[in-house]
Amino acid sequence: MKSVFPQGNRNGYQPNFSRYAIISLSAMLCVTILFTLTSYTKKYNDPSESWRDKITSYYNPPTTGNMACGDAPTVSIDGDVIAGAATTVCPSSYLAEASDIPAGANHYFILTDNLGIVTDVYNGTSVNIPIGCNETHNFFSYYSTIITPTVGDDIFVLISCSADPCCSFKDLLITGQDNTMPVFTGIPAVLNLDCISDLPNFLPATWTDDCTPYDVGRIQVLSQNPPAGTIDNECDSYFLQRTWEVTDDCGNVGTFTQDINITGFQSLTEDDLINIDALDDILDNNNNNVWTCEDYQDAVANGDFDFSFLYTVGDGACAYGNDV
């Protein structure tokens, strides 16, 4: 019977199946390489994936150090041993310290960007690292016997410790944060005065803050209501408010308001005028005799003399009183 699949084509050409197999295998290999590169690029550059996720999902490095050499370093920030993965510090700078470094290993503090590229390297086990308000550091405490990290290195390669017999690390997220307002000190909340001329000078006040050191030269906003210079009669009664305001290094605004009560001039009541002791001080006859109320009445009734005095209450320019 004649085969329906001839051994050659009409021109006598014999197909070379081995050549087709090689071409197909090469194409599959290219696709595989392209897929691998695409997958790697996604893992490494996907903005939705954090640097911490990349460490786990791509390199899967050791988390407790190379046990043939030692465990991960012990890290202290501003004197406190950090057990977790995240901590906050006051902006400006923080003191990073590392201990439990094996003999013969060199230690480094490393900062990276969000793609794991090294941006800063600090050699040693104790260093002050600057940090700004709301700034976050991808921070690594890292030791090695043969690797010297440099700016531009890939942190994922460094901490894989694949070529180092003594290598380990501890990673942290450190954020500079201050959300507390400055607090003014030494100002009374309420001030009671006899008259406006008794007002103390309106000057900047002292304050404290969790992270920003007190600076006498820092600008303070001072306001008074009613404003100075708008009060016509200095001996009238008034209610005033003074407000101090200062802003710390992270933009937190602290304010303090003081209430001021001005008593001003007030007429005396009848009860205020009945003051025999005050009359005694003025009308003493120099013989240290104390006059009684009847003595005064008899003297006035007999027309022996006339007298007057100013009875006052309060001190200063706005002391108030009546002629008697």
C-alpha cells in the first residue's frame, strides 16, 4: 500500500527534523531567559514591593546570622537596645551602637534607598547619624570578615553572605519623628492688676520641647487683644489677652494665652469711709491720744477745726479713693 505521508516532497526534498528541533529548543531557551529577566526586574523594581519584601521573596537571606561565626549584632539606638524592626527617634541625629561582633569581623552601619542600593556607609560600632523630620532610614547593622561595603552596592547581595564564612546583619526602619508641640513655661495663666500702667513688658518667654532645644533667638509671635496703644483711659477697667506662639524644628506650633484683668478706678462705698484708725493717723494730737468717734463728733460740732483727707484703696497710679 502506498503511504499517504511521502518520504519527500514533490521536488525530492527530505525534511531535516533535527534542524527543526534545534531551532525550537533555541526559541524556548530565549523565551525562558526573557521570562526570567522580566521576573527578576519585577521583583527588584516593583514600587509596590518594599525592600524588606525583596529581601524575603528574592534572596531569602539568613535571618539569624551565619551560625558558624555568630548571631546578628545587638543594636542600640540612643542608648536603647532595639528588639523590633522599627523605631522612632528625635529628628537631627541619633546614636547608633552595635555589639556582639565576632572577633576578626569588621562592622558597618549601612543606609539604603528603597531599591536596596547603598547610599551611606559608616565604619565602626558607634556613630551619630543625621536624620530629618519625618525621614525614614533603611538601616542595617552589618559585619563581615572579607566584604567592605561601599556606596552603590546592592544590599541584597551583601546580606546574602553567600561568599563570606563570617557575615551577619540586623535590619531596622528608623524614622525621625516629633509630633509634640512646644510648651511655654513661667507665665501665669491669669494676671490681676490695678491699672493698665502696671502691665509688665510683653516679651518672648521660655519654652521646652521634646526634640527641639530651647533657643532664645527663635522667633516668637506675640499678640495682644485689645492691641497696645488702643486703650484711651489707663484707669478704666479692662480685660486683655496676651498670646505667645513658637514653632519647633518639625513645624509643631506651641501657644500659650494669658488672661489679664485690670481693676481700674472704683468709687468707695460708705463702708469704706468708716475707718476710725485712718482718721486717728491724721488727727492725732501729738500726745498719742486716740480719739473716739464721739471726740470727733464733738470737735466738729463745736467748730474747733475743719479736716479732710483722701481715703484710698490700691497701689500705683490707679489707686482710687474719695475726699472725706
